Amino acid sequence: MSSAQRNAASCALQMDSCQKVMLLWLALVPLLVAGDPVVEYHAICDAGSTGTRLYVFALDLAAGKAESVFVKKTKPGLSSYVDDPKKAVAPLLQLLIEGSEKVPLDQRSKVPLLIFGTAGMRMLPKKKQDSIWASLIHVYEDKSYPFDRAHVIARTVSGDEEGLWAVLTTNFLTGRMGHDLLSHGSSAPLGLLDLGGSSTQIGIPSAAAAAKGINFSDGVMVKSYLGFGMTHIREEVRKESSDGTDSSCYMKGTPVDGRSGTGDGSLCRRLINRLLQQKSQTCRLESAHSEPCLGDLSSSALEAVQGSVDFFGVSGLTYVADFARWWASQQAPNHPATKAFLEAYPRPTLAELEAVIDLMCAGDYSWVDKQTQQKSTAHQFTAEDNAPYRCFQANYMLILLREIYGFPKDARKVTFALEASGEDLEWPLGALLHRRATFPAFPAPPPMNPAYGEL
Ligand SMILES: *[C@@H]1O[C@H](CO)[C@@H](O)[C@H](O)[C@H]1NC(C)=O
């Protein structure tokens, strides 16, 4: 309690004798409120399998905006330190110190920190995860730790949490949701589609979130399908096609295991579709209730896909769609399919997308190969490890969106994007907004023992 508050409290007991003090205190209140910072700083680490990325956000509560004032990744990922967790301490501390320099000096020691481990950590046995989290106490206890050491949360998070938070980030950055998670009621809520190397996710907010004041975190449906990422599916299709029928899935002339790509989009899609339908059927038979099977969307999710919700397609989806844009704008700029696509991008219909993907796959791989050898001419999201597979990935994306998720062919439902309002469409911002809104006294009290992994 401040002395002004104490005086006010005692005034309640002896009204007459201290009315003056009370008046003085009331006069001071507006000054005190005005003196409170409306910008809060928050630090959050995305501890992924390949590295730990620190974001420091400045959250402007008055304007309802967030800006990342620092983003940087340290490699390798926390899970790589499994055999010697202590080694994780120094690089992480270094990163935090560097990030803290972007926070005004008088605010630094008030900054809460979240460190959330994702897929790489989830793959480790629980005991190993715990020993990594516990070793990080040496980060918070180090005398050079720059942030609020009483307010640290470090733990492994689930794929569903990531999905929920990414949906929140998307709706916050596009002005649909306030920092309190409540809907502005301005436009259709946004869902999120994500495609990585080993899994794919869909996150769908409740259609009710279109109405002002509805809490966006209520009724979000998230499904994560492990084993349905683009690398994984490509390898399976490769294995199933010992006769080389999957050559159709590679641009003309792409070397694939001694064969050469033939670039036939529709043939490729039939092949992928057959395999996926088989896979999801087997999945339904085998894993009765445990793992979600690809394509098992509830009726309300289907409704969202067909109408009430729009979507952002992030990560792999955007790398692939943007690769098709890059190819077509240079190799077939005057083709009517390219013109229609470029006009619509980043929000093409699936029909427009398919037309350009067919053109691209039928194109010569040698040009892509040459462009990719130099960073200055390569596609900005495509290095040599992915270039030969973009045609396959693009066709897989079409099957996923159309046959599995059921997006209508001629509607503009998916916007391909990596950022909105200059910020990454990733889960960390949503995670801190959610944490902040769910625990009004954010940040929460610190754990009393070093078992951070338990939180
Ligand atoms: C939104 O919902 C979450 C739980 O899902 C809750 O903790 C939070 O307080 C709600 N926010 C508001 C502003 O009502």
C-alpha cells in the first residue's frame, strides 16, 4: 500500500480529521494514473527444434498495438542440449541480454519472460525435458539476467496451444481482436492454416467471434496432423511409387532418384489424393480415438471453411504459393493464367492457384536450378534443399486445401502471408496476449522450486 492509500484507508475510519488529506489524495490520482506506462514490454522465447527465437514486444495498451522491438534466434534448439543441459545457459542468457537493450532502462527489470518449447522438446522424454527446463534456473539466477526474475514461465507447450495462440496473433494483428482477446466485431474472424515439413495444422475460431465483445479464445478449434507435413508425405509418395509414377510431381527435368521429372500436375494430384485417402482411412480404422485423422473436421469446422471464416495460410503454404508466383511472373508473365493469378495474389482462388501450379510444374527445372544457385537470383524462401520439391509441395497443398479441408474451388478464402502489420504471423504474440488476459495479475508468481517444467 502506498502512503496515500494508507491515509485514505485510515480516513474511512476518522472521516472528519483527515478530509484534507483525502482531497489531496484524490487530486493526485489522475497524475498517478497518467504516470503509469501505457507501453508494456514482454519477452517471449519460441524454443523450437532448430533454435530459440527471442521476441521482445512493446505492447501499447492505449492503441491496442504490439511491435516487436527485438527478434533474434540463437542456434541450436534447447532440445539439442539434452545431454548437457548446462550448456544451454550461456547462449540463452546472451540472447536475453541483447534483447533487453531494446527496452528502456527503467522498464527492463519489470519485463516478464515466457520460454515455450515446441516440437523439438515434445519429442524428448518428459524427464529429459524437465532437466533442460530445470537447468535454465542458472539463466534467471545469473546476476546479469536483465528481466524480472520473479516472473518467468518456462515449459513445453502442446501443438493445440500453439494453434490457439497463432489464431489469436492473426486476429490481433489484423485488427479483429483487442489485446484483451475480445472481438472488435469488425470483420469475419480469421482461421489459420499451417504446413510444415512433418505436420500440418488448422485453427478455426468460433464463427461467434464475428460479434463485438466475444472472447476470441473461446471455441477455437485446433487440429494438428502429425505425419502430414510436406516432406513426410513426399517421402511416402516416393516409397509407394517404385515404378516412378511420381515423376509427374516434379518439374520437367528434375532429377529424382535416377529418374527425371515430367511435371504433370493433374496426374500428380491424383496420385497424392489416392495415397491420402488411403492413409486417412487406415488412420480412422487404427487409431479409433487417439490421434486426429486428416480430414476429420467437425461440421462446424466445415461450415467455417465453406463460409463464415476466412483463412490465412502461413509458413510452408506461403513459401510454396509464393514460389509459384515467382516462377510464373518470370517464366510465363504473359500467360492468362499468370495474369489472373498475379492480380489475385495473395488471395487467389484454388482454381487460379491450380492453373499457375500446372504451368510451373510443366516448366523446365534447369532454369530454377540455375536461379537457385545464387542467393541474389533465388526465390527468397527457397534454397537448394527445397527447390526440386516445390512442384510436389504445391500439388500436395492443392489436395490438402480442396479434397481434405474442403475449400471451395472458386472462392477467395485463403490469403497467403507470413506477416501482418509488420509482425510475424506466429504463435508467440498470441501466447503472451493470452497469458496476460487469462491471468489478470500477469505475470504470475514465480515457482518456489526449480521445477519449471512442471508449470
Ligand atoms: C477470455 O477467455 C479466457 C479463457 O478462455 C479468460 O481467462 C479471459 O479472462 C477472457 N477475457 C475476457 C476479457 O473476458
